Amino acid sequence: MRIARVVFVGAFIGGAATSAQAANLIVNGGFEAPVVAAGTYSLFSVGQAFYGWTVTGDSGNVALTSTTFTQNSFVFPAHGGHQWLDLTGTSNTPTGVRQTVATTVGSQYRLAFWVGNIYNPNGIFGTSSTVNVFANGQLLTSVLAIGGSGSNTQKWQGFTATFTATASSTTISFINADPGYDTQNGLDDVSLALVP
């Protein structure tokens, strides 16, 4: 199905949704379910579903990760809540998650999400995080998070994209676009709302 082209794509700073905004159409956008043990992660492979999301890609997995997870002296806090999703999992492939929501043809929607990055030059976590975002199989936007320089803590950068729906349902997908040697690409606090 076709989706109208992006009206606006950008990064943002700050930002919880205001009370004037419409309800979030995304289920489990903060990846708070299912609960994983503190300091650990749980893997979900392509085709598996968990609380609103389905893992997508040719092969591989994603990792639902605790905000207290650490590795090689690096710290991986969630953007919000107690958990976040690592799109690289343990496979480091073009894997991700998708969710289908009801939409109204001709209505405009605003997608907002946060991408986490560890800055680790010449290390296993790389220096940037790239996520490709699709709506009904068409590329909506490709975003690059580059925060975290000078720190061993995952930094988060917010992004938005606005589109006009062309079908009664829209599947939103987030796919890891990091190279295979980069083993971290965070996603958290996804929301989709009707533009008033």
C-alpha cells in the first residue's frame, strides 16, 4: 500500500507529549512489557511477537533491554521508564520491529521516537545509530543519532515524522541500519498520534 510522502521529518529536544495532543496509537511504545530482569535483556527473533510488536527482517533478533544493563564499562539507560529496545540484538542484522495501527485515509499523523547511541570509536558499539522507518513498506525516513561523544553512557536523540495515511491501517516499522560491526542501536518511547 502506498503512503503519502513525509510532510516533515526532524530531530527534537525535550519533549513529552502535551495534553492537547491526541492519544498514542502505538501499543507498548516504551517497551515496558514484557518485563526483563534488572541488568539483563531478552531476545526476540524474527517472526516473534511481544506486547504489540512483531520482530521483522530476513533473520536475526532484537533485545528488550533493562535500563540498568551495563557492558564493557558502558551504561545503557532507557530514555524513559525501565526498558528500551536494542534493534541490533545479538545478530547485528537489518532487523527491527513493526506494529499495525488503524488509520483514517486522508488524515495526517505524527510519529515520534527516540534513538539511543553509544559513542565507542574503534569499539563494538560504533559511533552512531541509524534507523530506517517505514510506513506500509515505504521508507518514511532514515535517521542518524550521533550523541554520546566523551561519555560511556547511552545518549538519546528524538525524531519526528509526519505523514498522511492512504489506507485504513498503517504498519510502522523500525529497522536497524547500522553496519554489522556496530552492536548497539536503541529505540524507545515511540508514539503515533493524529494531528489535530
